[in-house]
Amino acid sequence: MNLFELTKHLMYIPSTSGEEEAVGFWLRDHLDSLGWTVELQPVSENQNNIIAYLNDAPRVWFSTHMDTVPPFIPPTEDGEKIYGRGACDAKGIIAAQITAAERLRGEGIKDIGLLYTVEEERASTGAKAANEHPLASKCEYMINGEPTDNDLAIGSKGSFRLMIKTSGKAAHSAYPEEGDSAIETLLDILDDIRHTHFPHDDFFGETTVNIGTIEGGLALNIIPPRAEAGLLIRLTTKREPIEQALESVVRGRGEIEVLSCSEPVRLHPVDGFTYKVVRFTTDIPHMPSWGKPLLLGPGSILVAHTKDEFVMKKDLETAVELYVSLAKRLLATEHTECTEDTEQ
Ligand SMILES: [Zn+2]
């Protein structure tokens, strides 16, 4: 099956986070038919990571995720592009990695593994489970795939998800002096956050804040007793200074509830590739056992998660070349114990 057919085959199978079982079974059968040893690693009752290899303990692995964001958009194509959900995030990447691995195998190189996770678009539970897999400690380099426009990412920002919750006192809206509006308190806090300059980092860039959700109140004629906002902060520093800055902005007017946090990660550079720092986060922070991380993939993060998601066919082909040459470069390095000096 060629690169584009493989991409479309994967895209035809819906796999919104939580519903990756069918695409996982298809990948298992496909890799099995090509002669790979394939394991299903259970993550939840109906979610499995796919782990495939050609020898006992590969030094270099390709990885990305099988899940997509909703809604399912079946693939379509023209001469230049493949459109639809997962085109670049990340089924085109799976197809490019498998094609690259098969090409390496054709040249007699078997020191290669493939890891495809579930749940990357939500809580990275697939990556966390994969981190416990016994083959992780034998891996020296993990080439993770996300849409980087085929540049080699040398850093990725972290992500800090949290809620700010305020409470007040309900009262009849005609007698506001009897109540205390949780919504007004929340708006004051959010306004202060919008005017706060959070610490940034010369390497990783600006720390940015998205106020993504806001909820509260009961009815138009009731002073609102409760309100909350959900924030996603793209971290360029460790979590601590940002959390301290937030606490000093909130100043006890509300409660901060942390949902999840992954700190920014430095990735392994390789000479001769075009470098960039990406603003999104990946499964990588949850898989420190898998050796030195690298990140590269075809397509643009700017179209991922949109209804217009696509990947250029020539970018898929270029990605195959880049994956082949990256793997060869990494395999040509001395055998190293390499996990200790990975800067997180
Ligand atoms: Zn992705």
C-alpha cells in the first residue's frame, strides 16, 4: 500500500479520543501482515497503544498518536492535497513513519520500532502507559511526529491547564446590596490576568494565556453566587514562577484549581535540519523513559484541529525522506546511555 493510500485508509477509520480501538486493530493487522512483531498495550478497557518492532530492542523509534479531535471528517483529495480529519494530525504522519520504516527495513536496517498512542489530544494516558513499557529503557532516540512543517523542533512549549473559581452570595437582583456577584469578581480577576506580563524565556519565547471557557450564574434576576473560567497557559518556563504570578494576581479573590501541567521540553537537535521551537505540547513530556526525544512531521499545526485540515502530498513524501535520514543519522551515533542528559 503506498503512502497516500495508507494515509487515507487510516483516515477512513474514525478515532476520536476514546474511540481508537478500531484504528489500532487495523494498524496491528497491517503491520503484522508486513512482518512486524506487534503488541497491543492496554490503556483502558477499549483503548490500546500499538507497539511494533523488528528486533528485540530497537534503539530508534518512531511515534505519534492515533486519536484525533472531533468531529470525524472523511478523507478527500485532489492532485496536491489530502483533506480531512487526521490528514496532518496525525494519520499522515503514521503513514509517513511506516513508509520510512519499511524503506529502512528494505535496506536491511531493523533497529527500528513504532509506537502509536491513544489519548494524546486529551490527557496523554496512552503516553503515560507507554512510558512504563519494558522496551522504553532500551530506546535511545524517539522521533515523535506532530505537524512541524517538516522542520526539526528543538523545543516545545509546555501547557498548564487550570480553572479559576469564584464564589459570592446569591440575592434578588433588584437588591444587589444584599448579594455579592461571583461573576463580577471573576471578571476583575480575568481583567488583571489579561494585563499581567508573565515571565518568558529567550529560548522558548512568550508565555501566552488563553481564557478558553467561562461559566457562571443562575438566572438574569439572581446575583450570581458562582462563576469559573478555564485557562490554558503555554508555558515557556517552569510551572512555579507562573503559578506564583497567578496567585499574586488572584490575591485570594478566587480559587485556582490545576487540571494538568507539562513543562516546556528541549528536544534533540541534529545538524543539517531546519530548526524551530513549536508552541504546542505533545506526548513527549509524558514519555521520559523513551530516550532522547526528537520532533518532526509534515503539515501545519495551523490547520490541525480545524474543519479545513489537510496535508500536502509532497510534504508527506518529504517527511518519509527526512524520517529515513534522521533514523540513519541517529543509528550511526555511538551506542549511549542517553536518558540522563535530556533537559526537560
Ligand atoms: Zn497531534
